[in-house]
Amino acid sequence: MVNTSVAREMDIAAQIAANVVADGTHLLWQGPQDQYKGPLLRVDRKKKVAVRGELWRAAGRDIPPGLVLRGICDRDECVAVAHSRLCVRTFGRPAASFDWYLKRLVPDGDCLIFPAKSNRVYLDGRKMPISRAVWEHAHGPAPTGWMVCHRCDRQHCGRLDHLYLALPGQRIRDSFDRQRFPLGEQVSQAKLTWAAVEHIRSSTETRETLARLYRVSPTTIYKVRTWKTWRTKPADDLPPEE
Ligand SMILES: [Zn+2]
Ligand SMILES: [Zn+2]
């Protein structure tokens, strides 16, 4: 009688053997990779196994709790036991390298999009947006406080020439310039219209009279008159008024 778990292990070993190619001392995995677990074998619909760990255990070694296996050679896809090492979770080369992420960017229009739900990538033991990873790879670490921003406004874009460095205040101003935020009448709670604002600014009536006329507070009138609010009219023209 065949022991099912033994049969299953032999099956996994056979599948791994069918998907690796030796290259010198490297053993290169041809199948899919996971950004955290590295080379990954899909056994069936639910179960996936980390290839590096399977080979490690097949060589008679074990993985103590708290430690992870990481590749130590320069090939992401290499799963050779001799090129793997047990590490504390936060040390050693993570499963994915910068090039690994770069290869996965998908062209979409002008942009190169990182095809995942989150735009975060895991590099050098820390999580960062793909934009920062790409920018810092090209220019070195960004100065403290500066942010890597997108000209194209797409958080998942990793195209270098769509990225620029800005201080947080500058980033907000740029977003205004690109009309990322609602302005004036586009604000859903807006009580005034641009026509009303022009009237208020040109009118010689008192604050209180105008406040009653437009059903807003005198403070609102004051803020409109002193240009504290309703400062930026959106570039695209407003629909003609009836
Ligand atoms: Zn290797
Ligand atoms: Zn872009």
C-alpha cells in the first residue's frame, strides 16, 4: 500500500526537478516567484511550497522556528542548497531584489505599472513604494523629508522620468496645479458659486447684508472678500449659466 504523504513528497520533488536548470554551481528555478517567499511551486489549487525550503529539507536539513531561508548568490532564481542560508527574518538578502521588481513592471500607456494591489515593495529589509525604490536606485537615497512624487499621478507607476523629488508642501501645490483636488464649486459642501463670489467681491453692500442674501455666515463673506477662500478658479471653464 502506498503511503499518500510519501507519494505526495515524491511528487513535489519530481515537479521541482522538472523545473530547475543547473548553471555552473547555480540551480535555476524556472517557475514563478513570490516577492516574500522567493521561488514558489504551486502544488495544487490551495497549496504552494517554497522551493528553496523543499530542497533544503530534502538535503536532510531543517529550518528552526524564527529563521528563514534566503538566497546568498546574485541570482534571484537560484535555489541551490549551497547558495541558501538560514537568516533571522530581518537580515540577509530578501527574496526579491530590485531587478526582480523592475522586470515585473508592465507598460500601460506612458507608464510602467507595478501590477499589484499595493504599490509597496519589500527591499533591503524595508517596505517602500515602487516609486521610491526606482528613484533611489537611480539617484541614491532621497534626502530626509523629501518625497518621490509622480508627474503622472499614478501611485503604481515606476517609470523613472515620471518621478521627481519634492517637499510635502510642493507636492500639494503640484497636485493643485494638476487639479487633483476639488476647487470652489466642485467641493461638495460648497454654498457659494463663482458668480456669487464675483458679486461679493465687487459689491459695496455690508458683510451682513450679503451673508443674509447668500445664506452664509458673515465670516464666509469676509473670507471671500479678503481672498482667503475661493482663490483658485479651475482652469477648465465653468458651464454657461442659465
Ligand atoms: Zn546560486
Ligand atoms: Zn507614470
